Amino acid sequence: MGRPSDVLFLDDDDDLRATFIDLVRTLFARECHGIGSHRDLIALGERALHCGVAILDINLGPEVPSGIDAYGWLRKHGYDGRIVFLTGHAASHPLVMEARRLGDAEVVSKPVSLVALTSLLEDAAPAEHAPQ
Amino acid sequence: MIPQPSENGHHARNAWRGALWACGLNAVGMPLDILMAREVTDMPRWPPLVSGATGVLLMIVLFAYRRRPTARLARTTFLVNTAVIVAALWITSTAYAGAPGRWIPFQANKLGALAAAMLAPDLVTGSVAIAAFVGMALVRYLTLHEALQERFAIGEPWTIVIYALFAMALLAYRAQRIALARRMFRIRSESIATQRLARAFLALRDFTNTPLQTIELASGILHRQHPELGPILDRIDRSVDRLYRLNNTFSVYESQIEWTEEDLTPDPTALVVGH
């Protein structure tokens, strides 16, 4: 079962996902559930819904559900935590525009600096899990 | 990938189409002259037949080059077609002028001048064709016997000059429209090329953002875990920063892209390498 301090990270790039998990575990002493696709998210199920913050890549590759679909799944299943879209696409890209229109999710452009990422996770961190 | 349109190819195709229509009109129209002149006893039948047959022959040539038409081919066939018609009209007009009854002179020349204005591949070719139709009529008139000249209706054959003026005006207007269309075509081609370049640059940027993000985060982890590696990691960070700045320069292309459905889940590799 996931905890509110856990971080959900969805990105189709294996190296980035592994590095992000290492970062969260090493620097923030928090658990990070790294998944690579919408299907993985469904498989993670309840554990995903209990994470405090979900960081979702918008484009998960050609011809597959996007991060916006993952957002839809999370909200549909009662997820009320913070959702941040991480994207490498232009601000004018239709998927990025759609993500901005959702209203209750932030959109952050890749590459995000370590400082900005720290701030993002600190804001979402419960008091007992402040970064070290 | 959006195919690169060719301005010369577009122009050549239009010129080819005009020449084909002109040859078609010759092939169909000139043999009709035989019907029109069936009551003129001295009318030779071979000039309209030869002219029509040449029109058919030129159409076959044009069809043979339909996959790779050139403006030069269109100009040549158009001028040969015009020359053959004018030659045929030169011969038949003598028989018409001498025939009993009232002849409204040089109708075919007037029609030819107007058709040339509408179908000529370009301004120069059209002007030559109009001059040929009109010049032939005037020279024919001047070389006719005085008795035959006096049979002409009032104002003839000089009304053909008015036709020539109208034909030249139509030709000039059409040439202007063609030039405008070519300009629009060029602008559109440049826009497509810019779009393609913008897409490639942005795809390149999007493609590199994730690896850069990985390097930045990995460097961050190493900074915390191995502070003694600081100077080395600082060099990596500075290099990554330079790549960030390079990526940011591609942002200027964002405003030049008209996003399509295909962009919703793009494959960056395909956009960059083109397949």
C-alpha cells in the first residue's frame, strides 16, 4: 500500500525513471513508484492512488495513452493528491495545452533543475518527510 | 513528411495543360471548317485536315511527356500548333474570299487570338501567337485582289485589331494572375520548408530534453553522495547548462508550427531523421 509521502513517477524513459527513483530515495528518503506506461499505472492500482504527488510525463510514446490519460485515470479513481506534468514539448503543443487547461495540475518543462525539483517535492512532502 | 512542392514543376504542368487544350481545339475545330465550307466549291480540304492531324500528333507528344512536362515542351508545341493553324487559315481564307456569297472574314483568326490569350504557356508565347493570327489576317487582306477586298464588310478586316487588343489585355491579365499564383506558391513552399525545419529542431530539442534531465539528476545525486567529485561534476553541470541554452534557442520555432493530429503522439526519431 502506498503512503502519502510516496511519489509516483510516470515516464517512458528507463534511465530517467531509474535516476528519478534514486534521487527521491537518496535525497528525500521517500519511496518512489516509477512506472513507464498507462498500463503500469493500472497495474500499480491502489498504491498509485495513495501517493502524495504524481509526476507524469505527457508524451509516453507514439500510439500509446499519454500522461493526460494517466491523469484521467487517477482522478477517476479518486486520487486527490498533487499532479505535476513533466514535459519536454513546446508550450504550444496540443497535448501541453490540454494539460494546462485541466486546471488542477501543474505543467513543468523538462529539463527541470534539481533546485526546482527539490522545491516541487518539498511542497508536496508531509512534515515528517522533509528533505535531508 | 510533407512533400516539397516544385514551383517549376507546377508552372510546367499548367503550361502543359494549356498547350494540350490548344492542340485539342485544333484537332476538333479545324476539321469543322470542312463542314462550314461544304458549299465553297474551290475550298481545299487538306489544310484543315493536316492542321487537325498535327493537333492530334502534338497531343500524343504531350501525353507522352505527361509525367515530366516542361515549360519548353509546352511553348514549342503551342507555337507549332499555332503555326499549323495559321498556315491552314492562310490557304482557306483565299477560297473563302473568292467564294460567292457573303463571307465574314477571319472569324477563325479572331477566335484563335482569344484562345491564345487564354491558353498560352506564357506572355511571350501568347503574344507571338496573337500576332501570328492577327498579322496573318492583315497580310492576307493586303495581298488579296482589290475586287475581293471591296467585298469585305464595313470595318473589316480592321476589327481584328480590336480583337488583338482584347486578346493582349486578357493575356496580360492572365500572366499577372499566373505570376501572383507563382508568388503564392513560392511563399507556401517556403512556409512548408520552415515548418519542416521547425519540427525537426523542436523534435531534436524534445528528444534531448529527457537525456539532459537524466544527466542533471544523476549529477545531483553524485554531488550529494560524493562531494569530493564536485569539480568534475561541476564541469558536467556546466556542459549540460550549455546544452540547455542551445535547446532554448530552438524555442523561437515554436510559434512557427501549425500543430496537427499527427503531433499528438509524435515519434521524435521519425521527425528528426524523416522516416
